[in-house]
Amino acid sequence: MQSDIFLVIGLVLGALAFPSLLNAYSQSRFPRLALLMFLGASVSVIIAFNTRPGGYTFSDIPEAFIRVIALVIG
């Protein structure tokens, strides 16, 4: 379950970093926050893949999101 949490955090951080990256480039400034978010997302996803036996497949990702949402709600 802990690897699911790391995976979801990493994917959400990566998704949030992308618009920040585009905004920084459109305003011709260095994307410090976006790079930090991408670094955190990458580390989080790597931890998730290394701590789960057998790793993840693409079909496991929606199930991981559902398990984490159920954990937060319940």
C-alpha cells in the first residue's frame, strides 16, 4: 500500500509540474519550482517501482489511485 501512495503522489506532482514548466518557459524565466516538482515526482515514482514486488503495469495505475482514494476517504 505504501508503494501505491508514492506512485500516486509522484504522478500527481508530475501532472502539476507540467503547467508550471510551460508557464515559466512562456514567460522566459527559469523553471525552478517545476524542476523541483519533477525531481520529487521522479524520486517518488522510482521509490514506488522499487518497493513493490514485480513493479507496476499500466493497468495497475488506476487501481492504485482507487486504493489511495479509498484510504484517504475511509
